Amino acid sequence: MDKSAKKAETRQFLITNESGLHARPVSELVRCAMRFKSEITILVNGKKCSGLSIMDIMTADIRKGAEVFVTAEGVDANKALDAIEKCLSQLAEKGF
């Protein structure tokens, strides 16, 4: 495989939702991540989670104020991170 096709990007996000990431926002986040070919991983509170696993993310106990590092590795990594950023922003606006 061409190395340029397997590019990894990481972005840091601050969770601003009053309730943190509970079932509803996590399911929205996973739904967003599933639209991309890139492998999505989330690092929070010292725990590495699959961006495609609701249970994995839920057990990380992501609360308001948490710093979350999201890595996307693959051909559409940048687009995936843009979409995840938008998803998290919309969830915060909705108060979820």
C-alpha cells in the first residue's frame, strides 16, 4: 500500500457538553465515524478506544472538560476529523 494513502491525523477536542459523552452523543459520534474508511481511535483519560465502538467509548467515562485526542488513519483522515469536529460541535450546541 502507498504510504501517502495511509496518512494519520490527530486532533484534540475539549468536551463541553454538560453531561459529557453519554449514550446519545456517543452513538452520534460513532455513526459519524462509520461513514469513513479511515480507522478512528480516541484517546481520553489514558484509555484508547475504537471510534466505532459505542461500548468502548462509553466505558472511558468522558466528562465535561475532558481533553479528547481523536486520530484518523487512512485515505480520508482529514475529512473524517472535520466531520467528527462538526459532530461534537453540534452535540454541544444541542446540549446533549
